[in-house]
Amino acid sequence: MKLESNLPIVTVVIATYNSMKVLPRTLDAIFSQNYPKDKLEILLVDGGSTDNTIHYGKERGCKVEHNPRTEPVFAKFVGFNEAKGELLVYLDHDEVYSQSNCIRDQVDCIREYGVKTVISAGYLNPKEEHFINDYINEYGDPFSLFIYRISKSPVVFISDLREKYEVSLENDRYCSVDFGESKPLPLIELLAMGTMIDRAFFSKKFSNVVSVPENLPHLFYYLMSIETKIGVCKDHSLYHYSSESIDKYLRKISWRVRNNVHHTDDVGAAGYLMREKMMAKRSGKFGTAKKYLFIPYSILVFPALLDSIYLFSQRKKKAFFFHSPLCFYTASQILYHMGLKLLGKKPHLRSYDGKKEIKND
């Protein structure tokens, strides 16, 4: 174990926007980490909160930066540039550490195994939250479930990785996963799930990449072009307060679809289309064509319904009964926005909650 004085400074970047529902718990969990407080910087990048978020963050000793575009990808870009730590953690404003050793385990994994990023073991659904979070926290959305089929549940995530890829180094706290040079890659975003990155490394090796905000969600795929190993913590999971209701979740799905169809040069470039392009060589012809099967899979109902029954039998959680209608809704949104695009109509780029128009589209 290295001396405490030699530990690196870690900056925790949190994209905030009217975040007071969960932010106190998020900050409490950060301050409860068994990592020296003088080696921690907490950076809130705020998109124009009208509640007490900014004042509260400053009261708790956080550094606050302004996010002129509101949307979270740009906030994380601002955080990348304004952080003083050589190591950077991306923690969303609705995520809460479940253990006190999360940051320490990540730092130790980077120093011991020489990896450039360390991801957590996945998402937990807080017991008091809406049941639909069981679905969201495992797969994100129906399209991602269909395309990637990688669960982000701590119960399943590491075992899924172990089945598909090689675990080259391991102890009781963390492991190193080697994705190889030709295998299809899972959906991993280094801006999510409490991931820690070696900011100095990415700044040096990918200076042109990190100068474009929409590239940051794809850092995992850029990394795979020169280094195939990452670290994965075993105990470090996060409580994720994702959606308060099904209605709010449907708005998130609609926001994602709209951006991926209409705004492919800005926010949409941070999503599926760019990821697909970067994964094309590893995915093969079927992997590239698979996206076209999502519409019949969803609209025909029966295939998605069978999947829904299978997922429920595996998880025993009622959220997975909603897989089929969620697929149908997502497919209908894709078809609707593709129709608008064919007609030459383009909705304005809006913030993640859909309430604020982003002017610099």
C-alpha cells in the first residue's frame, strides 16, 4: 500500500441541474469515502439550476462551474477541462456510492494493475424508488438491451464480462478485464457509473479527441484502439435514482431517440450512431445490421413479449413485464422521428428533461 501523502488528487465531476432531490446523499457518500479529504476535489458543473443546488454545493465545499448548454455531456466536457486532479471520476447527480471504499479501490487498481480506467460493479435500485428503475439500472433502455445484452446489475455485470472476456488479474477488491483485439465490445461509457479515468493519460494520448465534447462518451472505444484492458471493482456499486415515474422515463427515451435521429452533429454524436461506427470492425456484418431488427422485434410484439417473460423469469422483478410495451414505445418514437426527418422537419435541441431549449444547435 502506497503512503497516503503519495496518493493522487481525485476530482469528482457531477453534472447538476435542479439536483436537490439526491445531491445531499450524493455528497454525503463522497465525504464518507476512506480517501484523504485533502486529495479530493468535488466539481459541480451546473446547467442553470433554479433550486438550491448551486448554493448548497458551495456550502458543502464544492467548486461550481457553469454549463452553458445544460445537457450533461457538455457538463462533463467542462469538468474534464476544469478539474485539477490527475484522476477523474464521473458521478451523476442521481448516483450515490454504496460503499466507503469506492474511490480508494479505483485508485489502488490503477496504481497496481496499470490500467487507465476503472469502472464500478454496476447500479443498485434504492428500495424506496420506483420499480421501473430495476429495468433502467440494468439495461438503460430497450434499444440498448436489444443491441448489447449486457446487464449493469452488480449481481450479473462482472459474471457477464467474465463469460465473454478474459480476466487477466484479480484480487478480492478488483480485477482487470481484457477485451482482446477482435471481440465485439459491450456498451461502456467512461462518463457514467462512477467510472474513474486517468485524465492525464487521456489528455496526452487523445488530445484531439477530448477537445470535442461529443467524443467523451466514446473514450472507452478510443482506448480499445491502443489498450484492451480496464479495471473493474467488485464491491463498488452505486445507488441510482434514475426515474421517479414511468412517464419521466418515457421522456428520457424520447429525448435519446430525438437526438440520435435529428441532432447527429452535436448531442446525438455522443450516442448510438457514433458508437456503432467505432465498433463496426469488431461487430461484423450482423452486428452492424442488428439495429434494423429492433423495429420488427418491437412492433410484432410477440418477440419482445417472449423476451419480457424470459427476463422476468431470470430477475423476478416486475419491471421486466414492461419490456414489451417499452420496446413498442421506443420503436414508435424511432418511426415518428424518422418520418419527421423525411419530411425535412427538425425539432429543436432541448435539455435532458425536455424543458429548456438549447440555442447553439
